[in-house]
Amino acid sequence: MTTVGLALVREVAVAAHAPRLLFVHWPFGHALGEPGRVEQHRTVLRDMLSLARRAPRPGLVVDLPYRWRRESYPPITDWTSDGAAFEAALARALEAATPPVE
């Protein structure tokens, strides 16, 4: 079964060598977001499902770009599509993890 972890401390996430991790730079106790912000919570959950579906290899850590209390989260109408922020974050993670060609 594919698993995805959600980390609030990037260094711990990397050291844990978990199969797939999303990192959000948010306060402890708020891994899915601010209390009562349902669309924010759903966005992070959709990103977790997207990573479970799209991660090409174990050990990948994807840094989500969301800023605490400064983002707008539109309603999710299609849970099978990836969000633009996730797509960009995944591309950055894959680029950073790929060794340069010599």
C-alpha cells in the first residue's frame, strides 16, 4: 500500500527516510492547515493523494509552497486532477533530486 507522510519539520522528514513526504512550513498541530479552513484542509489532502499517485520513486520529499494565513484555496471540484501548486512543487522536487548530467 502506498503511503504519504505530512511533515512539519523538513530536516526530520529527510532524516526519517519515509517513502513519500509532503512538507508544509506551518505551526505544529496544524498539519492540514488553519482551524475551520475546510478548503485549505482539502487542498492538502488532495496534494497527498496526488503524491501517492504520482511519486516516481520512494524517498521523495515535496515542499508545498503554501504560506500560513496568506493563501486563498478554491473549492476542489475534481479530486482526480492535481493542483497547480502541487504540480510545480513536484517538478522542483524531482529536479532537485536528479543528479546533474556530466
